[in-house]
Amino acid sequence: MQALVDQYLQHLGAERRLSPHTLSAYGRDLAQLVAYGHDQQLADAQQWREFHIRSLLARLHGQGLSGRSLQRTLSAWRQFFAWLGRQRLVDANPVAAIRAPKSPRKLPKTLDVDQMNSFLAIDGDSWLACRDRAMLELFYSSGLRLSELAGLDLTSIDLDEGLVRVTGKGNKVRVVPVGRVALSALRDWLRVRCNRLAPGATTTALFLGEKGSRLGVRAIQLRLKHYSLQQGMLEPVHPHMLRHAFASHLLESSGDLRAVQELLGHASISTTQVYTHLDFQHLAKVYDAAHPRAQRKPSPADSEP
């Protein structure tokens, strides 16, 4: 097997012109095959069967390799046996039907309600403070994406109805409520916004930069970084964390996953499920409180003084 692996790596280097780093990764993955084959006394590549691959995969999984790492390793093995098949050294690819276990999707970082309140506590009455309060309050209040926030125009906001009209992914338009605090901050900003316009400028952008033009996504990111430091946050607050906090806090209070899906503009509810930050303990509390068969009847001991 080692001789075949060496030939295969030479083939990869010559024919596919892979980088030394990539070749080294292939070599490490294939070395696991060689070592396992030696342990199992598999003297010939033709002796490998699917159960051998599954056994080795289970061993690596038990050693702590993640689903993503196992997927990469399986891909290397699969390609190696496919090459052996083209060389007529094996009749079948024992890796062809095997898939790696899925890795759990990582939840994005979020902020709890107290942390959000601290982050949004922007002092001052300068035009910059007014703009940033309105921008960040709207960001959190309506769960907008960064690009959606940067793309807002004056006509996007309906202060009387308390709504914002957003153009999201795929140019899909949705209408999202705006909270009381954000509406107040927006009114304060709109009273000073006209003073930021350059002479003769007619931009319709809701949020303006120092030169009177539309505030871009990079500038918004930098403002969040600024307030992360100023407000003494433990780590930088990224734009996505405000959207995630919106989803988490709303779902924790309402338990209405479908409503949160609509407000976020997700096409699939599975995206919303990963996006939110509910843990099992919270779900158990919702279940215990809401399901008619889950509510525990008081025992006689509960009524004793």
C-alpha cells in the first residue's frame, strides 16, 4: 500500500500540480490507510472492503476528529481508490458509498439583553451620536442585515406606522416593525440629517457619513468596533451579532419561530433555527409551560405545610 500511495502522490504532483501543502495533507490522510491496513494485515489494495473503511472512520471519529475533518479525509481516500480503479488495481471503490458524520452547526455569538443595553447606551447630542444611536437602535430593533441597513433610503422608513421597508437577499422586499426606542432615535437623527448634506446634494440615503454621502458597510463596521471599545464590551461586536441578538431575544420572549423567520427574511425555517440562540433548557421550559400533557400535577407532598 505504501508503494501505491507514493505513486499516487507523485501522480498528484505531476498531473494536477498541487501545492506542497496540499500534497502533504493528502499524504497524512493516506498514511492512516497504510497504518490501518498494516494492522489488519491487508497486504493488497484489492482486499479492502467497505467495512474496513467504516471501522477506520469510526476509530478516527472516536479520537475526536470533527465531521469536517473526516469529510476531507474520506475525500482523499475516495480519490485514491478511484485512481487505483483506473489503474485496474481494484475492482470496486470501498469508499464510494460512505459519508462522514455531520458536524453540529456552530451557533453565532450573541449578546444577552443586558449586554445589548450597555452597547446601545450612546451618550452625547452631537450629530454623530444622533446618527449612531439611530443606526444601531434600528439595527437591533428590526434585525437587519448589514447590507440592508446601509442600503436604506429616507423613503424606507415610515415613522407614523413604525415600519421599515427592506430589500434583502435576492432583491426580496419585506416590511419589518421598528420599536419605540428606535423610532425616537430616528426622529432625532432626521432633525439633524439635513445639516450633513453637502451644498446642492440630494442623496436619499438614510444614514450619511461626514462628507454627506451614503454611509457604507465598512464605515458601519468601524462604528461598531468603536463602540465595542467605548462601551467596554468583552469582545468586538460585529454587525451579525445585532441581528442574531434580535432573533434570539424575540424568540425567547415569544416562542414564535415562524414569526421570527418572516421578520428575518429567511427562506427556510431551518436557517432560523440555527440562527437563534435558544438552549435546550429554555425549550424545556416552554414545553413544560405550554404542553397540556407536560404540566406536572401537584403531589400530596407539595400541599403539605
